[in-house]
Amino acid sequence: MEAFIRPLTIHDLDRCVVVESSAFPPNEAASREKIEYRLSATPEICYGLFLRGDVNPPIQLPAHIPVLIQAPEGDDSILVAHTIATKARSPVVKDPDMALPSNWKSNPKAEHEVGHKPDGRTIALHSLAVSETYQRCGLGKALMKTYRANEDDESR
């Protein structure tokens, strides 16, 4: 089994929806449109943990999971966990930071009254989701460890 982490793109939308709906009850899972907005607005701070090869649980994670810049050529991996985030200005994330702008599709990267703030310094982590099949294997912990290290590097 091979594991890697990479930034998510809009091309991962369907896989993210599957992970999100597997990880959370319907009333708690982000909608497809919210995931689409967040992947469109801030792909640079949304990450996925992917597995290749023999991926049947229980799995043994490698000591080090590499972070790739993009999907490998001919990628046949499966997305098993993701972090989806936006940025906020306030040090405390509030409901408007979590909201979906009504007109976001016209320009996802624009600044809207609610939702992502491009100049924000606070990461609003909307979702840390692990597919139900792979929960309690340490994947969420491994993804968050890498996520935090990556964001710490970016803020320097």
C-alpha cells in the first residue's frame, strides 16, 4: 500500500463528496455546492490523503507520508480523507465565515460578504473527513499533522 497527500482541486469534487457523505450524517455533511465553492476558492489549503495498492483495512500507515504537488500521472489512487478549508479575518471563526456566498459561481476567488476572505489569516477548517471504512486507522491524525506542518511552513 502506498499513501500520499496532495492539494485537492475541483477535479476531486466527486471524490470529496463521497468522503464527506461517508464520514458525516446527512445533516452534518457539507453539501456538494459548499465543497465545490471551497475547492474553487481555496484549493491551496484543501488537502486529500490518497491510498494506492492493497487498501483493504486494516491498513498500516508508513512512518512518513509524502506530500505531492499534484496528482501522479495515471493516478489510480482512492481518496480516503480530506481537509477542506477557507480563510477568515477574525481570529475566531464565525457563522458568516462558514457561509456560502449566493453569487460565488460568477467569481469563486472574489471577496464576498460571507465565506472565504482572500486576505484572511485564520484558517477556517470546515471539514476533516475520513471515509467510514478507514476511520480509526490514524488517517485523520496523519492528515492533520501534515496539514499543520504545511500551513506552518506557508505562514513563515
